[in-house]
Amino acid sequence: MSEPDPLTQVTPARWHHGYRPRAGVARLRESWIAIAQIVVAASAGYALAHLVLGHDTPLLAATVTISSLGLLRDARPAKVAQTIAGMLTGIAISELALLAMGPGWWQLAIVLTITLIVGRFVSPSPQFPLAAAVQAAIAFILPVGDFAGLRLLDGAIGGATALIVTALLPRNPMRAIARDAHEVWGGLDHAMTRVVQGLRRGDRLRAERGLALARELQAPVTAWSVALESGRAISRVSPFLHTRRLELARLGRIQQAADLATRNLRVLARRAHYAVEDGAPREGLADLVGEVQAAAALVAGCVTDPGAESRAQEALRAIARRLDPAALVPRAQLGDQNVVTSLRPMVVDLLVAAGVDRSEAAHELPRI
């Protein structure tokens, strides 16, 4: 019997193939506060309903809490409250259906249909009707309690507990904000490196790669914005994060300016890509973009060190005052002048990120 060809032999898959324990540890480190929130809130809701109010099986006091908090990073009180409202809507529909029709399989079908229709009509979020339907099914299948509305009361207890824990045991948003900011500024630096290389070597492919990297920055910029909004929302209701409100406002200003800077980076990369189509190196433009890149790295340091803002401002002001295309690239092609022109709004955005008022930053630019 011939031996199987090793190139075509089937390799048995293992359950741990591709599993990375380090990534799992990172997920746990990121989620441990959320896990603590869920455990504390679900246990407290169950204890209140069972031990204080005497409910025999307050299942919904726990399930509403777990489902409303979840492990997602965005734990804004408004989103938690919206999820709770959806679940209580489903439970209320189940309670009314049990009173009107009694239990049964076809009654469950009617309850789920009504719940999904109402949930989809009331809220644009696709999670709202699903949360309502899940809790409606649980409430409908549970044994009927001692009095009408018992399950709705349990759900309300779970929802109230979740909101209280959100305020008293908040998820610290600062780590997620710092991580998202690091990803944005790191991606911006990487994209600018490719643009500089493309200009210095007259390499169209490297400039094109810089443009592609700049386009990929929108997702991390959006994630940074969501993390900041979540942090601001939690700080408004949590006494433990109240002192972070000024810091969150400063980081919000940096994020908004960075968003605009990444958009202008795409313009810069596109114009650099057009400029190097002739294959000629452009050392002067590469050095200029490299200076802006170095100044952007100083702005990135402002995320964790407010004291770095003065150094970033000084470097950016020195660059801004020279951004006159006619002076920097006299008698150059229009494409080269467009590269310099595209740096002007980007430098203004970086100055704003470093703490300069936008009108003042714009006045640093020479008239053209």
C-alpha cells in the first residue's frame, strides 16, 4: 500500500489551533470591571427581590441586569437605560398576554410578534427589539407568580440595580480612551512615514500605501470618539468620575482635532501620490512633511502629558509660519505646491489638538 502524499495529507485540526492565551489575558484585563459590575448588580437584584420582597424565583431580576450591562465597552447610562426599557417592554407585553390569553405555544408566537413589531417601531436600534423579545419569552414561559405584574417588578428591580451599579461602580474609561488614542496617533505616524518615503524616493507605490493607511484611520478615530462619549456620559452620573470631567473635555478636544487632521492627511497623501507620478524624488517636500510628522508625535504625547502641549505648540507654530507654497517651492509644479497647501489645514488641526484656539492657529499661517 502506497504512503500518502505529505503535501495532500489531511492534518487534524486541534481545538487550540490559533488560540493565543496572551490575547485572552488582555480581554480579561479589559473586562474585569465589567464582570464585577455584572456580578454585583445581578446578585444584588436577585437578593433584593428574593430576600426582601419574598419572590420565590426572581429570574428576571438577574437576567435583565446581565443583559443590560453586558461586556461591551460602551456602557453609557443612556444605552443601559435604553436596553432596560426594551426588556421591560417585552416583559409587560408578556404579562398582558398571560392575563388576556393564558399560556401556550401559539400565545407565545403572538407575544413575540407583537414585541418585535413594537420594539422595531419604537427604537432605531436593532438591539432594542431583540432584548425585548428575549425577556418577553422568559417572562411568558416562567410560572405565573402570586400576582399579576410580579415578573415586571422583578425586571424593574434588575434594571434599577444595573443603573445604580453603573453610577457607583463605573467602568473606568480612561484606559480605553488612551489605547484608542495611541492607535490613532500611531496609525497617523505610520501613514505619514509612507508619504515621506514616497516623496523622498519619488515612489508612487509608497505614496499610495500612505493614502491607504490614512483611509484606514477612520475606524479607530470613531472608536476613540465612542470611548470618549461613554466616559463623558458616565462621569455625569458617577461621583467617582466627576473629577475626570475636565480631563475628558481636554481629550475630547484632542480627538475632534485629530479626526480633522486624519481627514486632511488623506488629502495630503492623495496629493503626494499625484505629485510623484513622474518618479522624481522631492527631498524638500519629504523633509517638510517629516517635520509635521515629528510635531504630530509631540501632539500624541499630549494625550497622557498635558505639559507636552507647549512643546508641540512651539514646533507647530514654527512650521505654520513657513507654509507658503510660493516661498517653499518657487517655480515648482502645481502638484508640489498642492502638497504644501494641503499641509496648512492639517497643521492648524494639530495646533488645535495641542491647545491653541482655532482662529489663533489659522492666523499663524502666512497669507497666500
